[in-house]
Amino acid sequence: MAKKPRVNSEKLRSTLISIQSRFETGKIKKMSEIGDMYPTGLISALGIGTNGYVTKFNAPENFTVNDLLKLADITETDIELIWAIVKKQALSNYEKRDISHLIGAKSENDK
């Protein structure tokens, strides 16, 4: 059985307050900034694995709605503030899909 990490409750409480404050003051520009803040405590608080944690905070398009709801809940932050950062960063990482081969070229009548 894997050992549960020891979480410093004071450090976690302080981190959660700091995250809330940074979202509310617009200081968060990338989700990785949060991921770097007391990972051991946040992994436990969010209930996600280490690999998922690293992946999601470095590539926020991998967050699920449930992950974002949990982050908003534990930090007592308006989810819209979190969503704005996630969306902005995900859009900057997004590569537009070319599906022209699936829908075919437009005919003269379709233009």
C-alpha cells in the first residue's frame, strides 16, 4: 500500500488563501504558477495523482470540469476567474484542426 503524503495543514491553508488572492487580483497568468505552489498539499486536496497534477497544471486543456470545480471549491474562488485563465492558456496552446478532407471542398453553388 502506498504511503499517504504528509500534508502540512498550515502550509496548505496559506497556499489556498494565496491562490484565491492571486486569482482575485489578476496575478495568475498561467496555471503552472499554481502548480508550483505546495504540490504535495494541492495533490492531496484535489484528490488527483501526481502525473495528472503535473499534466493538468502545465497543459490546462487537460483539466476536467470536475477538476476546476474542486479547485474553485478548495480555494473558495469564483470558478469564472479560474476558467478565464484556463481558457486563455488552452486557446494559446490549441492547434486548429483541418477537417476539409472530411467535408470536401465547397462547390460553386455552396459559395
